[in-house]
Amino acid sequence: MAADAVSAPTGDPAALPVEPGRPAVVRAPAGEGPGWVRAHRAALLSAVTRRGAVLVRGVGFADSAQVAAVFRALAGELMADREPFAPRVGHGDGVYSSSRWPGDQPMCMHHELSYALRFPRLMLFACRTAPVAGGVTGLADSRALLEALPPALVDRLEREGWILTRSYREDLGVSWSAAFDATDRDDVARYCRDNAIAHEWRPDGSLLTRQRRPAVIRHPVTGERCWFNQLAFLNEWTMDQDVRAYLVDVYGAEALPFTTSFGNGDPVGADVVQLINDAYEAHTVREPWRDGDLLVVDNVRTAHSREPYSGPREVLVGMGDPVDLRDCLPPGAPSLTL
């Protein structure tokens, strides 16, 4: 992996070259970072659509307010975080911390909010403090996944979609009040009804939800077929297995914070999860974070991950260019209603 970023031709980030194993990288001129990003907005967004992601090196961020200003200059409206799978800390103006996830555990490849009816097309990441080691945000082309996976598996998921099952408890993971920005059960019922989510209140006060979503969608800009789901990442076999065993023992199998199944309800086995994660790994590109980096990702075209790390790591996140899933459904897509 080369030590320095690839420089794009002046004024044309869309023409930047790409080295094998690395994402597209462009360097902002010293001292001009935020202003340079704003001045080259159109070219950068064009490059993201063409390349799937662009890392802008050397932007620099004085504080979270400047992060928000750069994010909004690129993406316009920033989305509020709804239905998160792990807690985040809000920094105001649509800027959040990275998901709280143990630093020694990988966060597998996924497309942000691919289980929601409204998801971001653009993911924006601002590195304020790079980790001492590790912590790379890996990237993988969703079109390549479609080609790499067994046709029979892809065909089945295109016909059936996938189901996400979640259990919300006040003492484990994300609470239902935080996930749905709700103060009472009526708020939850309204959100679930409006977002094609089946829900059930349990005697212990926990909330069980199920939602069926397509596994393959059309890109909202290019119309390309893209693998777009969290079938593997939010499956119970992706968890640390000691943690899974403990949760099943204490709460029961149905009370796991999340798991996934095929669209007809059949379980997704550990072999399928491994197959998908192996395909992602074969198509992952990486570039270590440096302080002041800006990463802009097309969330439909490109999945992202977070690798284990040591030392402090502060990467702030924004979600922009909201898309309605129903506008991206291909012909023959499975019903969203269970």
C-alpha cells in the first residue's frame, strides 16, 4: 500500500487514478481543505458516483461545527439517525459519533440503514483522531458482490428478500425509545405502521420487531443492480459466539438484539454468513485513516466496515441525500409487508 495519497488533476477529482487495493484518494491543497471541498463539490460527488467512494486527504476539521459545515456543503440535508443497530453520540447539526462497538471487534461490511424505508445515499466520515493501529473503514463494491455470490443464493434473495428481527430492551443494546425517537408505545406503533414494521410487545416490556426488505435494489442515480442489505452483518452468527451463547442463556433465543432470516422465514446459517463475508473480504479496499481525512461513500454502490483498532479513534459521521427505498425497488421485488 503506497504511503502517500494519489493526487488528482487540478480541479478534476473525477479523473483521479486508483491503485489496486486502495479507494480513490485525492489530496486537498494545504490550508484550503474545507473551502476546497466546497469549491469542488460537483466534481467530488461525480467521482463518488463513478468510483463508489472518494477519500479526501488533508481537509482538517477544527471542531464538530466545521465537520457539519463540510458535510452539508456536500450532501445538503443530513438525516437523523433512526433504527440504529448500535448507539451513537449526537454532535448536533446531523453529525454523530461512529457507532459504539467494541474496539477489539470488527464491524462487518454493511450498507447503512439498508433495513429502513428511508436511507442515506451518501455516507460522510470525518477523521478527527486516527487510531494508533487498525480502525480502517474498509470499502467493497456491491455490484462485485452480486457477481461473486452463488447465483442460486442471489436469485433466492431477489425473490424472497430478507427479514430483520430485533429485540429492544432497556438493558441491552439500543432501547426502543432511542431507536424510534419515541416517548410511548403509541409513538412506536405509529412509526412501525408507517415503515412496514411488524411489532409485538412482550410481557417483560421488551419490544420485538420484524421487517422484510429487498436484498437487491436499483441504484437511485444510475439504475444499476446493487446488493443492498445487512443479511450477514446483523445475523446472530456474526456476533462473538461467547456473547451470543451468554445472551441466549440469559434472555432466550428470541431476545437476541438482532438476527436475520430469508424472506420466507427460513434461518440463515453460519455457512451463508461466512460465504457472504468471504466475498466481501475478497473485494475490500483499504486506506488507513489520517487526522483530517474526509471519506465520502455512495451507500448503495459501496458497503463499508470498521476493522479492530487500538488507541483513541474519533471518526464523525453524517448521513445525507435521503432516498426512499420504494423508489429503488426492481420489478418483482418481494412485498415489504409481512
